Amino acid sequence: MSGALLEVNSISVSFDGFKAINNLSFNIDSGELRAIIGPNGAGKTTFMDIVTGKTRPDEGDVIWGEDNVSLVRKSESDIANLGIGRKFQKPTVFEDQSVTENLMMALRNKRNPLAVLFYKSTRKDRNAVLSIAFDIGLESNVDQRAGDLSHGRKQWLEIGMLLAQEPQLLLVDEPAAGMTVDERNQTIALLKHAAKTRAVVVVEHDMEFIRNLDCKVTVLHEGSVLAEGTLDHVTKNQTVIDVYLGR
Ligand SMILES: Nc1ncnc2c1ncn2[C@@H]1O[C@H](COP(=O)(O)OP(=O)(O)O)[C@@H](O)[C@H]1O
Ligand SMILES: [Mg+2]
């Protein structure tokens, strides 16, 4: 038995006869920061869909946590409650609510979804919200309407809302898309900070972004792991160059 937080064991899934994930296996350790790269259609998003219960694999298993719980027949909400948070490409914040209100809702939602309706915020919660706002670089925006934030800041707010739910694993799909260079650099800092207290898996195309994340990299191709290791290691792999980097 390994000490991995997440074990992906020989999963496969086909869509209309096309094998999007093909006997995929790899592990994520507790507290690890991991980048996943690979060409379009390699199966990166589908991998996240399977881990989060959005897509069921045809074969294989995904094993979670110390108790080795199988995730593949669990619902999306059960998987979220087990401690896996996911950030989609498009931010889904409550546009008419302030940054503070968005974070407060996410915090309450963790404890008891009904508490969102009947709730008086405590000083402890307000401090927790401020601490998250600081971690996501929005400490000067706490009273701002979320809809008025820049695209990059909305992304950070959504990451903050996920952090409020204290996931043990955070999955982030293409966070740098549409961001300025400054926003990208701040996103890198934010993800590194988040990975101090949980595992974070980042799918991203931007090589500069991946280099600055400075973590282990998994290269996916045609639904399988093509290479794994440091960025320098995988970028020397001739097949990686042929199918991904050289294009
Ligand atoms: N729900 C789906 N129905 C049909 N085909 C899908 C579905 N999800 C993904 N695919 C296909 O599976 C392949 C892998 O897609 P995806 O995981 O989105 O790749 P990536 O995120 O690496 O670009 C693609 O060929 C895509 O068209
Ligand atoms: Mg994708």
C-alpha cells in the first residue's frame, strides 16, 4: 500500500468509441503541488472529471485518502465533501455579492448548507474570511462587488471560495488563461501558498507558468502518462518534444 493521497489505478473511459483516457495510472501525495501538461485532447480535463465524479470511468479505480476510499461510484457532492475541490476554467462567483459575502457563503456552506439561510457571522468567521482574502491577494477588494473584479481577480476569488471549504486536494484547470503577466505571477504565488497546507494539481499550457510553479510534472498524451518528473526531465524526452513541445 502506498501513502498517496490520490491513486489513479488503470482508468479508461471512451466517448463514442474514442478512448479519451487509456489505462491511466498515477499518484498524488498529500501536500504535493503537481502540474499536468499535454496537448489538447490528451485527457487532462477528463481526468479531473473522473476524480470529481462528473464522469464515470469504464474501467479502473480512483482511491482517496488514508482510508483508501474508492471514488468511482460516488456522487459529485460526496466527493466534494470528502475534501476534493475543483476550479473550472470559467469562474462561477456570485457577481452581485461582495468579495466578503462570496467568501462567507463558501465558508458557511462547508459546515452546513442550511446555515447559509439562518446565520449570524461570528468574529472567527470574519477573521477567516479576511485571512483568505489576504491569501488570494484581494485584501483591498473585500467590499467590492465580485462582478466588478478583473477576470484574474475573479479567478482568485473562486480559488478563495474553494479554500474556504478546506479541501485536502484542489484541482485547477488552466488558471492562467486570459491573465496578465502580473496576474499569472500572483496566481503562481497563490497556488504555491495553497499547496503548503493541501495537495494542488494544476493543468496549464503556459510553460513559463509551469516552470515557475517549480514542481513535479506529469505529461499526458492520448489518455496516458507519457512522462513524469521535473520539467527539465520531461522536456528532454524525445516523445514529449515530438507530440507536444515541437508543435
Ligand atoms: N463528455 C464528452 N463527450 C465526448 N467526448 C469527450 C467528452 N469529454 C471529453 N471528450 C473528448 O475526450 C478527449 C479528451 O478531452 P479533454 O479531457 O477535454 O482533453 P484536454 O483537457 O487534455 O484538452 C477529447 O478528444 C475530447 O473531445
Ligand atoms: Mg482541458
